[in-house]
Amino acid sequence: MRTAFLRIEEWPPLAWLAVCKKADSEVTVVHGPQVETTDEWFCEAVWAGDYEEGGFDATDIVAGSGGRLRDREIIFVSSGSTVDRLVYWQSDKILLVSNSIACLLAVANASAMVAYPRYWSDFWTIVSGLKRYKTDLPTSIGMLRLLYFDNLSWNGQELQVVPKPQPRRDFSDFEHYHGFLSESMHAVATNSASPARRSPYRTLCTISSGYDSPCVATIAKSAGCAEAICIDTSRDGVPECGAAIAEHLGMRAYIIPRDGWRAIAFAQIPFLAADSTAEAVSLQSAVSHLHGRVLFTGNYGGIIWGKNPPDLGESIIRGDTSGLSHCEFRLWQGYIQCAVPFWGARQIRDVNQITLSSDLREWDVSGAYSRPIPRRIVETAGVPRTMFGVTKQATAIIESEFLTPDAMADYFAWLKRHRLEWIKQGRLPPIRHDAFDCWLARKLGDLKYLPVLWRLERQSQMDWPLLLRAYVFPWAIEHAKKLYQGSASFRSVQALL
């Protein structure tokens, strides 16, 4: 198998696309300037292992993505979490694999389906775990395939999903589990800063007043992480105390305004182009701190460190898709999101036994909001009990906040230009009126309407979650594709097909 690389300076720093030709087993990887390349592998990844050995395909403690030649096949590696993914498409002659939906569609001269109302719910299915998420994504060139967590092998002719390695770790008690998290953190931090990298990474974390991010920050601090991003207020306008927690941990805090994105034109595009939500758009206020970083986050901590997880199996069932909306934005800004609670997540049963053990009783506070493992880790580091994990403060941006005025005007114009797509299907285009949509949202949230809505859903395939917001993904994808199509080398890339 032959490999070649084409670096494009104008592309997002961490985006890559592998063009695999079946006729001659040739692979050409087109990539942004921050992607690392060698004769045997390429990546925008960090992992718990020696960087120069390039063994990111041989571990489940990996964030980011890449590809590794092994014998006569290439292994495409996805992040060891469900806050990132690979996307691929194949015809009789060619296979395309990428870490970006927008990138693949741009190069293939394809589009998302304008009037398809269920992108949001399709992406949401990853909440149901690795065995039940929807892999197919409808586009103008047929179905793209999504791959979370696992890897993908190609031998020149055949494509196969390959499960990530699953070592059985000793999580018999808190000390062993905490030791595993700490050792993995040190290994990832060492890997990310390797001088053998063309672009070494510095570490950064997030800190809020909850449980998960302070826990991750405490573990990261022990591995040399000294800086944190903290949002100023919660969704309800209550001041966040993440900066005070950072001070107790001896870390420098960068306080960013939760609503700073409102002053940025089209701020939500990269987030909507990821999963049709923009829950992490507040990070637009942190772009000056993100480039060249490994960002440690606490996504999934509420499940694996909670007292009553929804499932104790190995398929990583979640409560929401938090973190997934980073997966295009991070490529644009040149950072890797590393969601630490996913480390060892397939042994959630063992972790839950630790949570419920008598050894953690001292850190099991009264009330429904209790996570003994994070509390023990953070309190032991010197953070007062009353400073975190008292009440759950939400900071994610929700759908009712929707688009900035400029973006809304552009979206309305886009809906108008494409209204025939709905009419061809015998359907009415969505009403271009945000106030009506907000009213509808309130009605949908009223439990007394559920029987009626269920019948509508069954009979007429009513768009969900909301009529107007259901189509932001194809609109955002059209904008995101321009980052690739506008490069001077774009025609050369398409010529590879």
C-alpha cells in the first residue's frame, strides 16, 4: 500500500481527508498544517503512549484521530470517546475517510439534504451507546457513515470496523482507579508535549462549579497542567466559581463571558455543522487560549461518576451529547478535546461499585446531586466542600437562544432559496418566524400535548425538535464547506477523485 501527503496551509489546522483508491491501493492524505505526518502514520491526536512509536491505534486512551499503516492495511483511528468521530463514504472505485463531515462533503462536491428534518435526532442517537447509534447520514451522494470510538481498517479492497483494544484494568478500589486516571494523564501530557512533534501541545482544562471539570482539572494539575478556562455565569445568570476553584488548585484561570459569542457574526456555524446543536458555542470567547492545546474536559463524568448510571454495560450509554459540538470547531481552532471520564469507560460497572462502596461514604453528600469519586479527588486537593458540587449549574447554550441576528437573516434567506425542496416532497417549508418557533417550543414542552404530538409524529413525521431549527445543519454545512473550497489548492484536491 502506497501513501502520500498533501498539506494545505489554508485548510483548518487539524482537518484531514484520506482518499483511498481501490484500483491501486493508493492512499493520499490531504491535511491542514497542524496534522503530524510520518512515513508510517499521520495524526492529530494525543494518547497514553510514546509519541515516536505512533501506537495510537493500540490503545483506547486516545483523543483526536489519525491513520496508521500496519502490515498491508491502514487503520483509521477515532477518538476513544463519543465527543469525536470519523466519517467515511465509498463507491466502487474510491473510499473517502475524514475527521470532518464538512471537509468530506466539500471535496466530494456534495451537500447535506436541505429538507431532511432529522439530522439533530440522528446525531442524538449516540446517547444510546455504541451498539445503537445511527451510522448513516443522508447526503446528496448517498449515505455517509459515522464511526464513534472504534477504528476502521482498509486493506486496499475491503473496509472493516475494528473494536478498540479493551485491556482489563484493576478498578478494584478507589486507589487503583484514581491511580489509573493519574498515570494515564501523565502519559497523555508527556505525549502531547513530545519534542518529536512538529507542533507540540500544551495542556488546558475547563473548570466550573460542578463535579466533573474540577475533578479532571485536579488530575490534570498533578500532570503539570497549570491553566484553565472558566465561564463567568451559568445559563440562569448565576456567577460561576470556577476561577476560585482554579485558585485553590494553583492554576491560572481565564474567565470568558458565556454570552460573548453573541457579538461574533455566524458564531454558531462550526458547532451546528458538527451535530446540529451549539451547546459549546461559548468557547468562541476562548479562541485566543485554544490553539495548540489539549483541552481536558469532564464530559461523561455525570454518568460514569454518578451513583445511578442508566446502564452498566460496555456500550457507553450517555445522558446527552455534550462535547460533540466541538468536533468541527476544534479542527478550525487547532486544539484536541480530551474527555477524561471516558478513560476506562467500558468498565463502568467496576467504577460504579467504587462509587457505592463504604470507602467513599465520607464523600457521599446528602441529596440527589452527589458524586463521591470526584468529591474525594477534589477535596483531597484542598478545595473546600462548599465550593463545588452543591447545585448543578448549566452553562451549555440551549436551542431557545438560537442564532445571532446576522446569522438568522442568512438562515431565513437560505430557507427561502430552497423552499422548493419541501414542496417537491409535498410538504410546507418551515415558517420563517423565530417568535412562532419559540411559542411552538413552549407548547411542545407542555405534557398535556404529548398524546396529540405522538399521533402527529406517527402519522405525519412532524419535524423535531422544532420546525424552524430542524434544518440548521445543512445550512451550517454549506457555510463550513467554504473553508475548504476557498483554498488555492482545492482543485488539486478534487483532482484526486
